[in-house]
Amino acid sequence: MPEFPEVEALRRSLDDPVRASPIEKAGPAHVATLKTFDPPLSELEGKRLAGVERRGKRLLFPTDDGELVILLHQMTKGRVRYLQPGQDGPKAPAFRLRFQGGGQLVLTEAGAKKRAGIWLLTPEAAQAELEHLGPEADTLDEGSLGAILASEPRRLHSLLRDQRIVAGIGRAWSNEILHTARLSPFALSTQLSPDEIDRLAAAIAEELERGIDLRTRGAGNAGTYLVHDRLGQPCPVCGSPIARVDYEEHTIYYCPSCQTGGRLLKDRRMSRLLR
């Protein structure tokens, strides 16, 4: 799933194009993708967008008259692109906005399961839809992060991925952040020392900035991730093989030498298979 760096880089790339021309045609949208019906998408036609905003992993496209907001969540397999006039695009995207002059904003989603979502909302309804999200990951400093860690007794990898606690970080960037902070993904949030909290806050800021820079320049996963999805490859810091812990819905990647004192974390899924 696109996370903070990917969504922010996308937001920056879309901001100018989508505000350049009025909307000529809104839709169609896949029946599973469009999550609202009132107001109808046709209410967007003739309006201009005021650019693109981001909240956590979601994109927001407010109209410049302040009346409506398109809320878009790509989920795991959704992808958003702006197509220049004349540029070939998908024949049946999950969602399409066509602008006067021929530009298009399209959302596609691979696979049979349609989990990406589009909501057309009033600004007040959009705010209510997002009110469960925690503070933006890039706004945290040592003090605010320390308060969160003290109030949420959780393993670090789980805590960082919880959008109700910190908005924007997911599986991949939790792996990158914890590796940079030299902290075990299984470390308990309430047991970190002040130095460890400082390292974690610095790693969040450093890794998100690095990710935005690389994604803005078009880097792919191989040129971006240092530990995520690199099982068995050498740690870029110490050279030890990267290890992982498998779960049903996600995988944790880490360096045993840098993060866990040389100890391999228990792979619970494999442990069940070996019983």
C-alpha cells in the first residue's frame, strides 16, 4: 500500500495539473469504488479543483468554491495517474475525471477485489471521515512521540502502523524507520529510554524525507527500500543478512545485528506449521 512518502510525492505531482482546468466529466466509477451517492459525481462538472491535499495515506481534492471534496484512498493495489491530453489511458478505470482540454485523472486497481475508494463529500463530512486518524507522522518530535509511546503499550512495529495513533506510516516504512533507529520491531513502546525515543523520532523524520525525495525522483522499490522486502540480502550498515517475521497480513523485515542484538525474532507462522 502506498504510504506517506509515496502519497506525498504523488500529491505534489498532481497538484498543478488538476487545478489547471475545470472538470468536464466526472466518472464513471466502478460500483465498488464509489462509496457515496449523494451528492452525485455530476455535481463536480464545471467546477475547478483547488489542488491536492493529503491526510495520512489519503488524497483530498477540494473544489475551489469550497463546496465539495473528493476523498481518495488507493488501498493496496490502487494507483492514481494524471494523463496529459492525447495520452493513452485505461479503457475502464475504477474512476475517471476528465478535464476541459483533454487531461484526465484516473484511478486503476489491479486484481478482482476492489478495495480502493472514492468519496464525494462536503468539507464537513470529509473532516468527520478522517477524524479517527492520529497526528501526521512528519509532525512528531521527541516530546509528542514520547507522549504517544507512553500512552500506548504496544510493540513498535504494530504501533507505527496503526493509523489511529500515527497517520501515514505502514508496513514498509515501519521496517525502514526501525532499522534506522536501531530498534527491535518487537520492542515495547512504554519501555524505550529517552535516547531510544530520540532515535526513533529522528528516524521517522529522516526516513520520510528520504522516501519523499526518492519517490519524487521516480525511484522504484529496489532503489528506495534498504531493508524492506530484502530477505537474506546484506544489511547496508553492518552486512548481516536481513531477516523477517511472517504474519498472515504482513511481513516484518529487520537486521538482527543492528536491531535485536543478534537474536532472531520468532516467526510465529512458521512455528505453527512446525508443531
